[in-house]
Amino acid sequence: MADPTRTLSTFHATMIAEGVEEPPGDTPEEQEDAYLAAWQHLIDTGMAWQLQGWFGRAATALIEEGRCSPPPQPDAGGVTDTP
């Protein structure tokens, strides 16, 4: 199966994180990966902390649990490394 999260938009990531849309995938494992990829997108773009408060709290919990990575940090020149 092709990676359905490769072209994930912020809108779809938000809908998946909120539970409005089911994450893509043929198996529960693929769906869990897509769910976490949606959260990672919201973290990487900073949207997790611009939406309602619970998004930021949930993103922080996922990072603390090791299920998602912290957002990319800008280098000394202010350039952000994004995946």
C-alpha cells in the first residue's frame, strides 16, 4: 500500500486527530500509523498549538509518551528542518 500520509493536508490531519475522519489503512496497524502521522503533521507545522487547547495537550502527551517526535527546531540561521 502506498503511504497515504505522504500528501496529508492540515485539514485532513485535523479531522483524523479529532476523530471526524477515519485514518487511512487496511489494517489496525496501518490506521494507527496514519493516526500518529496526522498528529506528527500537526506537531511539525505547529498547528497542534494553534487549534483548540486539547490539541496542544494531546500533542504534548504523544511526544512525552514517545509516540510522536518534538517539532523541528530552527538552526542558528532560523531555517527549520522539516521532513
